[in-house]
Amino acid sequence: MGGLFATLKDTAMRPVRTAMSNLVEDVIEFALIGILAMLAIGFGIGAVYIWLSQKYGELYAALIMAGVFLVLAIFVFVVRAISSAARRKKAERERRELAEKVGQATHSALDIVTLIKAVGAGRGGSASRDDARGSMAARVAHSVTSQVSPWTLVGISILAGFVGGRKLGD
């Protein structure tokens, strides 16, 4: 059984290892691209300064360059302020959605507890109790599956099958 689990683990981890390897390569490549781009921009700025100094003189060339960089800094500041406000709104919306989901999950858990108490309190014959338990199981299953992602359900199924197989094998 350990060999099966190891095989499943290796199969599940292979895409993760590949993704991490690709991520490291991408980071290195983007860092190299960034460094070369910074060098190119630096030489470009130097060339513009030389051209401006030949055309207008050194003092005016320095003032023009300072003005251009000040305008760029203001532009970046405005873009940052706009994107920061949008990010704050998105975070608030996600926080409200999460609070709503937590409320729904709490409500669902309370429904399950109520159903369990109702079935336990039923004193009818065994047929009516079995029907109530079947109905409760269907409601619980519907409640859980409506709030859980399909991949989580697959994982739970695999885990339940593994545990059930171990118990049946004992």
C-alpha cells in the first residue's frame, strides 16, 4: 500500500516540481532582461543629455532632463494612486464575499446539527428512522457538495477510499 501512496504522491508532485523549476528559470531570465533594459535606458538617457547639451547648453540640458523626470515621477504617482484605490475596493469586495461564504458555511453547519438532532429525537419505528437518516444524508451531501470545489471533492473521495480500504483490509 505504501508503494501506491508513493506513486500517487510522485504523480501529484511532478507538476509542482516542474512548475517550480520553470518559475526559477523565468525569474532568472526576467532579472537578466531587467538588468540589460536598465543599462540600455541609462545609455539612452546619457545620449539624450549629450544631444541636449550640444543643442541648448549643459545647464538647460540638465534642467530639461530634470523636468522630464519630474513629469514621469508625477505620472507614476498618479497611476499608483488610481491603482491603489482600485486594489483597496477589490480587497473590500473580496472580504465581504468571504464573510458571506463563512456565514453560509456556518448556517449550513447549523442546519446539519439541527438535522442530526431531529433524527436522533425521532422515536418512530426503524423504517421511519431509516427514511429520516437517508433524507438527512441526502441533505448533508447536497449542502457539502454545493459549497466545495470539485477538486476538493475528488481529494476527499480518494482519501475516503484509502481509509475505507485500509479499514476493510483489517
